[in-house]
Amino acid sequence: MGRVARFSPNWYADELLHEAPGKMLKHDIGRLPVVNREHPDRVVGNLGRASILTARWRHHQEEEIRERGTLLPAFSIKTLES
């Protein structure tokens, strides 16, 4: 048999992303509906595991770039490729 629907916690748009996995694990869910605090009955998006992993991956890429130094501006890169 399938699972019985139950209360699903909301994720507020102003909450910190690193807290989402804990909330998902606590409630044994893989996705959180995103709502505004002013209108908690209106869903503005969904936050899933893939979104969290993508954000973390991008963050690590940005940190890696910062550690190596600054990049050339985009126009310089295009000029070098020509």
C-alpha cells in the first residue's frame, strides 16, 4: 500500500538553505513547498534534493575560483578564444 498523506512542513523563502536537508530528514520527505511568510497559504515554488545539491555544487565551484584568484572578464575570455 502507498503512504498516507500527512502534514508537510513549509519552507519559507527567507530561510537558510543549509537547514533544508535537516527538515527533510526529520519529516522523511524529499521536497519542501516554498512559501512567503506574508502569504503562507500560497506556494511560490518547491525545494527538492536536486536543487539543494545543485546550489551546494555551485557554491563549491565559486569557492574554488576564489581560492585560485580572480577570473578574466567575460569579454577577455571571448577575445582569447577568437
